Amino acid sequence: MRATYLLLLITLGLFISCEENLDKDNVPALQASRNGEFFGSDQVSVTNNADGTVTIAGENPLERLRFVLTSSNPGVYPLGQGSPNEAIYTFNNQQQFSTRTGESNGTVVLSANSPEGTVSGDFSFVSYTPNAQDTLTMRKGVIYQVPFGTEVGSDIVNTVRAMINGTALNPTTVATNAASGVVIVNANNSNTTLLLSFPQNVTVGSYDITATGNYRASVTNNGTTADAIDGTLDITIVNAARRQYSGIFSFVTGPPSNVTVTQGSFTVTL
């Protein structure tokens, strides 16, 4: 009886430890049981694609797991031959398994309870190599608060983070373009859009954000746009070869909105 009680305590402790690991240490997370062994990602992302699909991706030094789904909306997304959704697992950039090969099957279930700007859910699937000779199974898969941004592993990086009146922006889309020598960064979620603009030939340094100068910003909330009247943009990295810029920023807008933006940071690629 005592041995049974001790075993129960150990099992309970392991369960609590796993739960704490997911909720605290591995946020965000993309992980599963891969052929009975643990698969975990060091980097994760959700990306909106040009064709309207989304890619949920995670990778570690040897492995990469990608889901291409028709939407990021809560719901059930079937996997298998004939499905518009797909799961792709790649090992060491060589061996690849797909749910569009062989007798593949599975589902991805996205939750409605994930914070804005993130995706959560669970998944399981059976996948095959292109010749359908080898199989790979993912069970007990977890997608936990994976943020929108540039797909991990990509040379193109577009990320924007900021607090707007004390609330995290958490954009679902970050778009950049350069027109007439001006870089425009547009980050938005369902309700709010943040815009930054600065000269394409900018160098590393600190610049004042004003309403009429070369360094400008604005916040649009529910259709109402407020231009920045005062603030600072610090350009920290300019990589001409990769056409990439990084920086930090903060600013305030005028009345009637009187928006305060703090803890702003970005990395964008043209």
C-alpha cells in the first residue's frame, strides 16, 4: 500500500512538473510525442500567407514541423490525402514526412481561448515519406500561445512589439514597403494599426518622432487615426546587404485620442 502511495505521489509530481513546464518555461510552445519520443521546438511562429492560408511552424537544430492550414480561426482542421491542410515534418533538412502521402490522417484543433495575436490548440497525425515506405506519428501535440510573425527559419524577419496605453499590441500582420526612399512599417491586429515611417537611407542613431518630420508614427484604433506629436525612434541595426532594420521606439499622440506607446521594438526586412 505504501509503495502504491509513493508511486502515485511521484506520478502526480511529474504531471504537475510537465504542466508547469508548459505554462511557464515553454511559452510559447509547439511540442508532441514523436514516434513515442519527445519533440519540442526552440523557435515557433504563426504566419499569414499571401494565398490566405496560415503556417504554424516550430523547429530545433535538427527538426522542423510545419502546419499549413486554411485559416487560424478556432475549429477542427482535418489532415490527410485530399485535405487542403497539411502537416510536414523534416529531419536534418533531408528526410521529410507529409500528411498528403500514403494513408496519412490526423487533425489540428485550434482553440478560441488563445490571447489575441497568438494561436493555441492541439494536434495528432500519421504521416509518410514521399515513397510511403516510412511513417512518422505525432501524438498528444500541443500548440500553446504561438505568436504571429515571420516564419521561423526564414531570411525575412518582420516583427513589431509595443504597449499601447498599457496593452500589448500583439500584431497578427506586419507589412513593410519602401516608396520614394521612405520605409513604412505597418503592424496591425483586428482592432489596432501601428504605423512607423523613416528614411530608407537611415543610419544607426536616435531620432525625434514628430508630426511633420522624416520620422513619423501613428496609431489607428477602430477607424480613428492619431498621429504622433512627440517621441523617439532609436535605430539600432541597419543591415544593407539583407535590407534589414531594427530599432526601438516610444511616442505619444495628440488629442482627442492621447495615445501613449511604450516598449516599442521592431525588426523588418524590405
